Amino acid sequence: MSGLGSPAQAARRALLGLMLLCAPARADADWLFVPFLGGSFAPETTFLVFEEGAGRKLVIGGAVMLLGDGLLGLEADVGHIPGFFEGDDPRGLVLTSRVTTIGGNVVLAVPRSLTRESLRPYVVGGVGLLQARSKHAAGLFPIDWNLLGVTIGGGAIGFITDATGLRFDLRHIKAASGADGPLARPGISRLSFWRATVGLVIRY
């Protein structure tokens, strides 16, 4: 791993590669600012402490998209999930926790010539940084990981006015680095979850 650097460095290199790959974007593309709210669900992890009800939490965040009339676009996305590893039992072992995702993605959208002013579907995929943190009672099994994360998903954007609209988005986020825990089971991700959000789109 020493030749590859840390997951954070790998994520930065991957984001730079995506930006260079998609650099020939149209000059007349729109900047879309998207604050969003939603929830996470269907979590999987090999971490030792994962309480009943953990992973089904509120998600807050925002995205910036560069999207023109054609097929190709870019997105920078930040999502924050407080209390991710905390379960339904207030007497559980986890005292505080969070999962934060920072990603750069390629967007493939249906061209505007086909959708006109109706909902515009898209698919999205990319890589980034997945931070997992938790503090447990008596200092047991703390989680302090910076992981390379992979994102894939899709959604649709629809405008209500020339400058504002809504985005409906569903994506799967999964860790692509990190060591398996001692109780790891075959086929179970180190950390993964689904994220469903609704966002306010502001076109600039």
C-alpha cells in the first residue's frame, strides 16, 4: 500500500483524473447548486459494532453539478450522516458517530433535446473519500477510518422555474479500501449503504 499512498491521496488522484477526463465540457453548461435532504438505508459493514437500527439515518448535504444540454456532466458531492453507527437502544455501546462522503462523479444525462422541460433522468458514478468515525463506551472498538469510496446511482432533475427546480436521487455508496475486520463474512462490504435524497436545484 505504501506505493499507492493513503485512501485520501488515492481519492484525490481519482478525482483529478475524472476532472481531466471530462475537461472538454461545453462552455455554455449550467452550474447547478443542489442542497439536499434524505436518508440512508440497507447498510452493510464488517466493523465490530453495528447496533440494531444503525445505518438508517438522516442525510444532509449538497452538490455542485456542471451540466449542459448534452449527455456529459460533472458533479462534486458532499453528504453527512450523523449518528450512523448508533442504534435504536439509547443504552447502546456507541456514544457518537458519523459517516461523511466527499466525491467527484461523472454524470450521464438524457439530452435536453429529448426531455425538453420535463424531468431529465441521469445516471451518476465516481469515486471519493468516505470517512467513518465513532466513539464507544469504555473506549471499545473505536472507528476512525478514511476509506476510498465508490458511488453509483441515478435520478432525475426537473425545473419549476428558469432558475429553480427539484432533484430526486438514489445512489449506492461503498468502501473500496480498508482492512476486513476479524468477524468479516464473505460478500459483506467493509462499509456500504444506499442513500435517497430530494434536493432543491438552483441554476446559475
